[in-house]
Amino acid sequence: MFTALAVHFAAAALAPALVRRLGRGAFYLLALVPAATAVYAAVLGPQVIAGSPVVEAHPWIPQLGMTLTLRLDALSWVFLLIVSGIGALIFAYCARYFSDSEPGLGRFAGVLLAFAGAMAGLVIADDMMLLFIFWELTTIFSYLLIGHYLTKQASRRAAMNALISTTIGGLAMMVGLLIIAHDADSMLLSDVLQRPESVGVVALVLVLVGCATKSALVPGHFWLPGAMAAPTPVSAYLHAAAMVKAGIYLLLRMAPSLELYDSLRIAAAVLGVATMVLGGWRALRQFDIKLLLAYGTVSQLGFMAAIAALATDQAVFAAVALVIGHALFKASLFMVVGAIDKSYGTRDLRRLHGVWNDAPALGIIAILAAASMAAIPPLYGFMAKEAVFTAMHEMGGWGLPVLVGVTAGSVLTVAYSWRFIAGVFPGEGGILERPVPVLFWAPAALLVAVSAALIPLVGALNTVLHAIVTGPFDLHVVPVLGLPLLASGIAIVGGVLLALWADGFEALQKRVSPLERPWGKYVDAERGFRSFMRGIDLVSVKTTAQYQRGSLPLTVGTILGVMIMLAGVLILTRGFWPQNVVAFHHWSEAAIAVLAIGAGIGAARSRRRLRAALLLTGSGYAVALLFMVAGAPDVAATQLLVETVVTVVFVLVLRRLPTHFSIRPLKRDQWSRWIFAIGTAIVVCLVAVYAASARSADPTGPDLIDAGYEIGGGHNTVNVTLVDARVWDTMGEIAVLLVVASGVASLLFVTKSENHVIRVRDVNQTVPVWRRSQDADLPDNITHFDATPEEADGNRWHTWLHASKTLAPERRLVMIEVITRVVFPLLMVLSVYLLMAGHNHPGGGFAGGLVAGLAVTLRYLAGGRFELAEAMPVQAGHVLGAGMAIAVLSGAAPLLWGGGIFDSVVLHPVVPVIGEVELASALVFDIGVYLVVFGMVLDFLRTLGEQIDRQQEAELSAH
């Protein structure tokens, strides 16, 4: 099962390249991934239905009882078939829905396939934290899919509404799951539900909040109709068959615990009925057929939630049957709408007519699907609804009022189903803009065929449903006489009469609807949500204006003052001073400390920005010397390299800033700043001494030395700890580096057209680079300084670096060019050595990546931005992405041979001539770290260096 999920995400990463190569035809190839998952699930079906769940588990965080556990039982099997089977058809549908010129089609394909993988992981996850991760992944991917049309405000707004609404519910659910895990002393849902009484009411309420927001129940229902701004395949998949079913799935999964709390069951059922009625009411007011189906989906989700909230075995049985039916008929209806939209150029009921005459295949599909949605006998939708009504009737008590509510909602369902069919298909036709190809409607036809096939196969379906819950209840093709059948008859007849009275009902809606009143905006959920978000923005702006006055000294002074008062006063009043404090172990530490303090004071007093930056670097170098004296060469080297890289970044930024700092503060301000600075230094030192004296356990350092070799197979304890023992920390750190690099790039005006590789041969010979104020000294055959190599070879212009020909003579430093040409390859070799040797000697991927970054920096400083492009003709984003991908894959790879995430293996292959070589699998992760760090430095050079060069060149050209 892990392999199936990994294939989804791997194929998602490859999808953009496939779409670029094959166009929209790549969707057929990508459809094989969810189709293979569906086949895999079907093969496991007999075992699962027989009562033997398939379980796959790998250690994750044993200390917290967390394992990567996937469990395929009967309930998750049904949902996995829906997600993967319909997902495959949606991909086939996309191949006809989109054109090859669709903007962002590759990105869309990758995100849609990643969503399919996340949804599949959600329904088979047994570990609750793993379930939450997949839950939030579906939220993120749906946000990207809904906002596919980046230039449309409606798409962006709908995506943000969906993201915020479902994320709020997801966070509440996470807290509930953690409480459940704590109370039940297990992170596995299967363990928890064997003891349903272990789930407390507070935890269950929080989980239900997550279910309600995900499945668009009142009052969070508004995000789903708004999400119709997405492409129709998204609506057919996420909002009909997959994402919105996640809340219903978890509700069904928690049924054993929910059944113990009548108050929660009643509340959830009432919420479901209210959603069903509201969705049906709003559907009858829509002229956009996609919005009509969207509100119909809201209504049907309320229907499913109402029956699932009863939580009895018979209710769960009926709810699962209803979920299957809804996925089949609603996904096919959305696909029909997409075909109509693309073929007719409109979705407006007032403009559409005669679709039956133009495209009878679409008419047959739509009528059968809508009739199943309206529960017209003997279609599958009728069988499922009869099971729902029967479950409510058999329950008795407060189940009967719920039955009355869903019957009223079913009247509306029949009415809006009629509105959809009657408004689109009758008429003369003739307004078709282009014919509907067979492959466009074939996926929807297949879903309708499956729905029809379930009627004669009802016996086999009953067997599947009884594998979820057992009991004396079944789906029946021929209904049983009784109250449930009467309720179905009332729904059908009432719905038809309501549809025939459409004009009068529309007038009634206008008269009674609160949305038509002046105060309607206060009860409209979507407008209320927007007002709420605007209120939060307003409060944040006012709060920020109140406490953040725009003065950096005031803000920093406030922070430091509070720290001095709280920490300083607390420590001083404790009346302590440890007896074993040693000021210095060696006289050199005192000398280095004096250098560090002097450099720090000099930086604070410096009026020149560059001087301050260099003095700060000197202070950092002094700290590196202290690490070296203390016997920590790894930490010292890292400190030294980081300080150097930071200095380079400082220098690159300072080129666009004034040489001097702003006006010096007044004397009294200077004294206050010194007081804060010295006070902070004293408090920090006291805290460090206090913390050191409070040690009660033995240091772990000596134990790490032996453990590093025994567990990670390396003698360098620092590196083994980073890439093996605490690899999750390092993974988080390189993820932060990736975000920082991306943030820097996005903040510094990098556009797609500018972010391309430039070589010297691509230089436009009419555009000078770093032109001098006058060109009197130029040779006759050279008109500007970006001369071609052929022009330069015949003149006094000789160079050690190819791209330095693009620089003006006064900007070239020959000694730097010579040094760079000699040192660059040595630094690159050194960086690789540090990477390879880091497991047993000082070094590692982080240090190696910094050295490689400094080597490329030297090329840039010596030859300019064209030399940087010659040295590294790759995009920084590609390097960053490759590094992160290697790091992630190195952690997931052990799962393929039955290990846990980031399990390490130490191999000792025998290499001819060299002999036995020790290779640790953690080296692969370290390679990822190397590439991420190197990519970050390269990104800084491209944005802070190359882009600023472009600005300055443009300014010089303008003058």
C-alpha cells in the first residue's frame, strides 16, 4: 500500500514533464496510476470482505507510539475504490476537457494526481497522525486545484475560503485526535474503536468539527459552491467523489463512539438535515447548472451526514450505500456539465436548450444520473434512499423527526433534479458550438453503467456492505411496503409538483428568503465569513499600529527590556553563583573573547555599513576560534563557513544601500541603547551560567560517541547525530532553508522571463555591460565591453575567466581572476571531500554545500553575473528541489524493503585496488543536504547578485 501511495506522488512529480512532452494526452498515461490502485484494491477485495484486513506498518516515532500504519478493511476498501476508480476516469475526462494550450496544465495534472494519492492515504491510514497529515494534504492540494485559474479573482477567493474553512476544522480535529490517543493510550484508530468508550465527548466534538468543515455542513457549507470556480474535473472529483467524502468517512469510522452520546448524535443529525434543506433550497434558485449541482452536493452531503450521525449499524450500512450512489451519479453529472460548457460555451439554464437533440448521449447519461439522484425506482439511488429511510424508521424515537426532515429535503432533491433536466435537454437544439466527442462523455457513461449494474448485483453489494456492519438488513430492488416507501413516494410526488410550480415557488423564495432583506448579508454564510476575515484583518492592523510604531529601536528595546526585567530580576533574586564556574580553560580563550567583544563594540559604533558587516563577521570568526579551542572542529568549520556566506550576502545587499548609516541618535538615546545592550549581555551570560549549574543528569556527549558508531556506523558524532539520530530535525532545517531561498527569490522581483540561464554567447552585443563614462580608449574593432571571444583574442584583452570579457577593464581584477581559476576547482573538490568524509571526519553535507557555494561566489565576484551563469548553468530552484527530493526519498526508501523511515544501513563493499570501503546510507540524505545548501547560496547569488546587477546596468544605460 505504501508503494501505491509512493507511485502517486512520484508520478505527480513527473506529470508536468509528461504534459509538456505529450500535451493533454499525458492524462491518459497518468490515469494508469489511480487505475492500478483500483485494480490492486479489487484484488485484495475477497480477503478484505472475508474479514481479514490488510495491514502494513513501519516504525515512525516509537517514543510517541507513532507508526506509519495503513489498514485496508471493508470500509476503507469501499472508499479507496471510489477514490481510485473515479479518479482514473476523471483523468481520462481531463484529456478531452482541457486543450494543449491550457495555462498551467502540467502543474494541474501533478497536483490532481498528488491529491488522489493524499485522499487514498487518508482512507487507509490507521495511525491518527498519519490520517491528519493526509487530511491536511487534501486541503492544500484542493486549494491549489480550486485556484487553478490564477488570473481570476473568483478562483483565488474560492481557494482561500476553502483553505481557511477546512484548515480551521482540521486543526480542531487534530486536537481531538491527540486527546483520543492520550485517553486510549494508542495512536491507532483500529485500537481506539475496539474500546469506543475511551473516546471522550470533548475529543469527539472536535473531530466532528473537522468532519463538518470538510464535508461542507452548515454553517461552513459556503466554501463548496464557491469552489465551482475551479475547472469542472475538480468539481467532479474533489466535490463529488473524493474530498468532501472525507468528513463522512471519518464520521462513519467514529460511529461506535458516537453511538454512546445521544446529544452529539442529535446535534450532528440536525446539522445534516439543516444542510440538506438549505442546499436544496438554494439549488432551486440557481441558473448556472454547475452551481445548481454544487448546492445539490451540499444538500446530499447533509443527507449523508444525517444518516451517518445516527451511528447505528443499520444507519452505517445505509450511509455507505448512499455514499456509493452519490459518488456515481454526482461525478457523472458534473462531467456532463463540463461537456455542455465546453460544447455550448455557456452553463446558463436560460440560454441552454435542445441538448438532447444535439447530443443524445449526454441526455441519456444526465437523465439516468439525475433520476438516480432523485431516487426514482428502480435505480440504485432509490435503493440507497430506501435503506436510509428504513434505518431512520427502525431506529424510532428521535430518528422519526430526522426522517421527516430528510423527506422534506428529498422533495427539494427531486425538484432541482427536474429543474436541471427540464432546463437543459428539451427544445429544438441547434446552438451547439462544437460536437461532443465520444471520449468526452465515455467516462460519465461508464459511471452510470456501474450504477445501473449495481441493481442486478445487489446481492454482491449487500455482501460488501455486511463486511462493514452485520445485521438483518439489506438493499432491496423491490421495496418493502411501509413508512419508508411512503416517505419515498411523498418525496417524488412532492418534488414533481414543486418543479411544476417553479415560477410560484421562485416568487415564494424571494418573499421569504432572508437574503432578499436589507439585513440578509448578516445571515449569508459566505458574506458573513468574508466580514469575519475583514474584521480579523482590521483588528490586526489596529493592533499592529498600536504596538508596532515603525521604530526598530523601540521595538527591539521593548523586547530586550522585558527580557532583562523578567529573566534578570528572577535570576538575581535567586541569590546564586555556582562554585564551579571556570572563567577560562586556556589563556587563548580570553584573548579570543577580547577580539569578539572588540569586534562587536566596533560594529555597534561604526558609521559605515560595510565596516559594520565586516566587524560582525570578525566577531563570528572569533566564536569559530572558541569552538576550535574547545575541540569542536565540525562546529567551528560550520560557523566559519556560515559567517563567510552571510558576509557575502551582506555585501551583495549593501550595494543598494547608502554607504553610511542614518543620522546618529541623540546622546540620551545612545546611553539608553548602551544600557539595553550591556544589560542584555549580562542577563544572557547569567542565564547561561544558571542553566549550566542546574544540570542534574550526566552529559550525553560521551555516550553519543559509541552510539554514533554502533547505530550510524560513523566516527564523527556530530554528523551522525545530524543525518541519523536526529535526522528529522535536519529535515526540518533544510525545509526552512528551502522556504527562505524561495522567499528571497520571490521578494526580489524575479520573473519567469528573467530567471533563465545566460551564457556569454547569448549576450546581446548592442548592450554594454558596466560601460565606462567614455569609450575613448577602446580599440577600433571593439565598440563595447561585452566583446566576443574572437574580438578579444586579437587585442590586449586577455582573461583567465571566459565571462570576464563582459566586464569593463576598470572593473576587472586580474589577480582575482587568476586566483579564482586556480582555487575554484580545488574548492569544489574540497566540498565533495567534506561531503564524503563527513561521516567519519570533520565535514558533512552542510559544510560541503557551503564550500561549493563559496566557490561559485568567487566565480561571480571575479567575473560577474555572466561568469556565474558559465559556472552554474542550472536554475537554483532545480538544485533546491533535487536536494529536497533526494532527502525525502532517502527517508522513504527503507520502506520498500520493510524498514522504517530513515533507517540506516552501513555497507562494506570491496573495491578493486582500494579494498574494503565503508558506505552509510545516510550519505544519500547528506547529498540532499549538500544540494539544498548549495542551491540556497546559488539562489542568493542569482537574486541579490545577478538581479541587482541588472538593475544597475539598466540605470547606467538610462544615464
